[in-house]
Amino acid sequence: MNKKWFPLLVILILGAALFLVRKFNNGETTGAVKKIEKGKSKVNRNHGFDRRVSYLEYTDHAKCRMKCRKITQAEVEEIMQEGKINYSKSNVKDKPCPIYALEGITNDNQKVRIIFAQCDYKTKVVTSIDLDHDWECYCPGDDDKSSSNR
């Protein structure tokens, strides 16, 4: 083979290898980022509930309910990772952020339901509910100030 064609052949082989690697990885390195309009990237977590706590954000209402019902952030994270999704209390088709209701038992034997709204760049903790005990508390935004709004 002629020596002047060798570099071109190497480039073609490397290009083909890169093409195959991208094809089998769908052009993604993490599986969580997809390319969209004009080179911008957007996180896409719309394929079921993402249990990674790195996206977690607490609403003011959730913080108030957690404090009132004695549910810690560690317990919320535990339920997020280990809890069972209650689909009858969830709205997975809600736009723009699907709602997931996860239930479980905390380390101090509290049976809880945590409501998460999973958006592309964050998962919001919307509220927390103690399923066995009515707690008297008021949080900003409650319609009926005299009830616990279970």
C-alpha cells in the first residue's frame, strides 16, 4: 500500500469507530442529557421516577409540613430512594412536572407519604404526610387554617 494513503485510512477507521460508539450510546455519555435546538442541552428525566437526591429541592410548604409532622430531610431522602410509588395518589402525566407519591416507613416507624414533582432540572418535595397521625399545624397557603389538610 502506498504510504501517502495510510494517514487517510487511519482517519477513516477512527471515524467509523467513533460513529459506532456514538450509535450504541445514542450519542450520550450519561443517558440523562439530550441535545436539542441549536446545541443547547436539556436534562430529560421523563422516563419514570428518578430516585437521585442530587436533584432534590424542598418547597416552603414541604418544609413547614415536615417540621410540623416531625419528618426529617434524611427521612424524605430515604423514602425517595426506597419508598414504594403509590400510583393511585400520583399523577405521572402532569405537565410540566409529573407528580409521584412515594410511601414508606421511616426509621422511627412513622408511616409517611412524600409527594414529589419531578421536573427536568429538579425534583421538588411538594408535601409530606403522616398516614397514621393527624398533626395540628398551619402552613402558608392552607385553605382551612384549622385542619391539618391531610
